[in-house]
Amino acid sequence: MITASPDFPDTIYAIQHLAFEDLGALEDVFYQLGFRVRYFEAGVDDLSKAFQHKGLTIILGGPIGVYETDDYPFLQQEIDLLKVRLKENLPTFGICLGAQLIAHALGAKVYAGHQKEIGWSQLSISDAANNLLAPLAETPVLHWHGDTFDLPEQATLLASSEVYPNQAFSVGKNILALQFHIEVAAESLEKWLIGHTCELRKANINIPALRSDNEKYATALELQAHAVLQAYFKQISAI
């Protein structure tokens, strides 16, 4: 059990860009660690409170790109608020689009990759000191993205994949960005398969095989995700 500083807020703020891409298996972990969760809907809710939160704010995934601000004007406000948050070094955790937004806000280039990376595979964990992702060394994770990013100058690379070199990074102890989906829950991937059917068919992804891999790997990932979160909270909850 994490023993947080008495001054560390006990509510996790999570910013969603798509209704079915939520905290997944991580939500139960947060409850077990004694935290509450509040969601904010990007494009609908005012995100100022979430980005000014002194506790942990998590930025979740979605199918849009950080460069699509003309079509999705709310993204620019989100980026501007995130830049301030990162400058203040407030605890921030980005997943997929969330990681891309962090990279962009730190000045790195985010762009369409050379291929879609959708499916389960193992990461190559870097030899960075005290790498938070060490528990994932032997555990396949779910990749589901088409965009990628350059590593921000001030960041430490934590993991790569065979398809893309920059899969995860940290900045100091408070900022964590994961391109892959550590949050996927074994029992809820079906809603992803339904919601992203157009993308899956356009990318010629074998849906039954993806479902089968989820059945094989998701439970093990849930266990290791708990270990990653424990390590992350040990870093940020003492502030």
C-alpha cells in the first residue's frame, strides 16, 4: 500500500478523448491504493481544473492526432494548458494520445508513423536507472496507434518496440508518457474492437486473432501494470 504525503490529493483526474477508452484495469488499482477517480471529457468539459490539479492527472488515448487542431480546436487549449502543467512539473501520466500530447507540449515532433502498430508484443526496456517499466520486461503489451513522436530533449527513454523506437519516456520523477496501452482490461477489449472497427478493417487487422491475444496476455499485463503504478506513486506521492 502506498503511503502518500498528507498534502497529496486523493483524487485522480483522468481526461478522456473517447468514451470507451477509460482507465480500464488501472481504475481498480487506484481504488486499491486509496484514491478516487474523476473523469473529464475532452471537447465537452472545461479541462482547466484537470490541468491545474496538484495531484495526478492522466491524459488518455483517442483516435485523433495532436496536429489536428483545425478540425478539433479544443486540442489547442488542451496543449496550452498541458504546457503550463509540465512547466510546473505537476504529476502527469499520458497514455497513447496522452503521451503524444506530452511529447508535443515539450517541443518534440509528433507525426503519422510509417505503419499502424496494433496488437500485442513485448517491449524492449531501456537500461535507464530505476526504470519504472522494468516489470514489463517479459510481458506483452497492447499497441494501438498510427502516430509516433520524437523523444523530447529533456526526456529519458524507457522503452522501445520493434516498430517504433520511442514507446515510453519520463521527465524527472513526475512526468510519465506511454505510447502503448498499459490500462487495457481483460474483460473490456470487446468495446475497443467494436468502436474501432473501421480502423481495424482499414489496417487489415485480424480481429479474432487480436481478441485471442487479449485473452492470453491481458491478465498478466494487469498484474504488471499494478507494479508499475506502485513504483510511479512512490516517486510522485512524496511531493
